[in-house]
Amino acid sequence: MFELCLTIDEALCGECGGCVAVCPFDAIILEADGVREIPNACTLCNLCVITCPSRAILLKDEIKV
């Protein structure tokens, strides 16, 4: 099974909301306790990674058996 993976490093995230603003798929949301990813919505477009000033977002595709 092929799976898309969006990971946000909470230790690096400054909660600026830039990633939320640029994501056309609503795969990232900003909540009271921080930024949260919605992995099933992510298409690996890479806009959030490019926008993140703290480099807190990682995207990868995984093959799970």
C-alpha cells in the first residue's frame, strides 16, 4: 500500500500559519494547541515545505507492506 506522509516537527514549528494559508487541499490546520496535519488530504504538492520559514514540515511517500 502506497501512502502519502505529511509530518510537522512541533519543536521547530513557530505556528506562523504560512503553511495553512498556502495549502490548496486543507491538509494543514492551525488549532489552539498548534498546527495539525490531515495526511489523507495531502497530495505532496510541496507548497507548505517551500513556505515554512523554520523548515518544520517534511513530506515523503512511503510504501507500507
